[in-house]
Amino acid sequence: MTIRTDLAVEALETGALQTKDAAQTEEQFEGLRLIRTDIRRGNALPGRAAGRYLTLSLDALIQREADAFPRACRAAAHALGQLTAQLDPHAPVLVVGLGNRAVTPDAIGPLCCQNVLATRHLVERSPAQFRAFRPVAVLAPGVLGTTGVESSEVVLGVIDRIRPALVIAVDALAARRLSRLMCTVQLTDTGIVPGSGVGNARAALTKKELGVPVLAVGVPTVVDGATLAADIAEQSGASCEALDDLRTPVLVTTRDVDQQVSDAARVIGYGINLFLHPTLDIADIDLFLS
């Protein structure tokens, strides 16, 4: 059976990604574990482009360690900085929150947008007062089932209008292991295919499709039921063959998904703010968002 995961670090663990096609390094930043996986060859991992994948652990946040939130935000900003070349401080950026706000495990993107400072209109109307800010536009395009429009079509229309130098797309992902749900952030410079983690892939948001560099940020919020069962069966030495006959996909999430999705979305949103506006700190962002 196919083991479903959106995480490059898990693909390397399971052997779906061969070590000859990838290199992996690890560092600690703000006391948090940050793993870098470089996929050297396109299609070395089905559905994953060659590029850089950073995996940030949020275990400290889940365990409510002291200062875990600001440390996680700074680590997310640091990771974003590693994925892009020096960005002109006045270059416009578009932040896109993908997903369905009405479905909690899929709400990471829209909730993240609520924590990102939208500054483009302020910079354009009062450049003298807001010269320290980068022009940032924030967009939550919804999902095809409720809008009738592909997210990529909405994003392309906005890009054509505001001409951003960079797009940052935020979405929910699928993991292989329960232990990685809500406590892992994957950041990559390869873009993203919305809905791919739950078998509902839509049009891709990539540099090739949009004509603009795309950084993708995601948090695994669900595990495929068959993948979870196969993982448990493997650990116990049981056969996984019966799982191949499953016809109805089942997704598993955590009991505290509401709070955990909200926490993760806030970390990502604040991390994006710190990356795009390096002169700000957590207290400044709290003030501007209040």
C-alpha cells in the first residue's frame, strides 16, 4: 500500500526518498530542532519537486515551555530567511492562506492570515508614515467547493494586479505518524499543491505556474487512517495486505485540534511578520494586531 505523507523528513525515514537523492543536516535555533532536507533530483520523491525542505519542531510549544511561543516565531522567521535570496525591503509580498476555514484541520491557512500584518494599503497611501514596513497583501481564497474558483486562479488574478516579488503559501499537510501532528512545521522553496495531502489535489502554486517565487509553509494536521493502521501493523509485525482493499479514505486528527491549529497558525503568522518586517518584535506585532 502507499504510505501517505507530505513531509520530506518522513519520506526519507520510510525509504520513499533514497539517501542518494537527498542530503540532510540538523541545527538548533532558539532551542528548537530544525532539520534541512535537500532533494537533489526532481521526481526522486513522487509529487515532490527538487528543492529545500526545512522541518521545524514545535515540541517546546506543545509542552508549554517558557518563552516557547516567541522562540518558535523567531525560528520560523529564521527558516523562511534560509529559503530565499536577499529580498528587497520594499518589495511587495503576497501571503496566501489556503484551506477551508469551516473545517478545523484544514483551517491553518485562513487562521494564519488573521495573524499576518496587511500593510500594502498603508504603505501606498501614507508612505512617509509607514516607510519602515514592507508592502504585504494577505489573501484567503477559500476552497473550490464553496467559491467555484480554483485557489490558483484567484492567486493568479491578485498577482497580476499587485505584482509581488514573493508569494508565501500556508496550508495544512498530512503526516505519516501521529507524533508529528500539530508539532511540526515544514517550509520549502518548491511551492505547494493544495489538497494533495488528503488525496484532493488542486492546481499547483509554484514558480512555474505563478511566475513568482513561492515559499510554502505547512503543518501536518491529519494522518491518513490506512497509513496509521499500516504503521501500527508494521510495529507489531502484522500484515498490512488487508489495507489495500480500503475504498473510503479516513483521516485521523488530535483531540485538541481546535486549540492546536490556532496555536500553530499564530506561530506561522508571527514568524512571517518577523521575516517580512525585521525591525518588529513580538510585542509590536501584538500591538498592531490588537
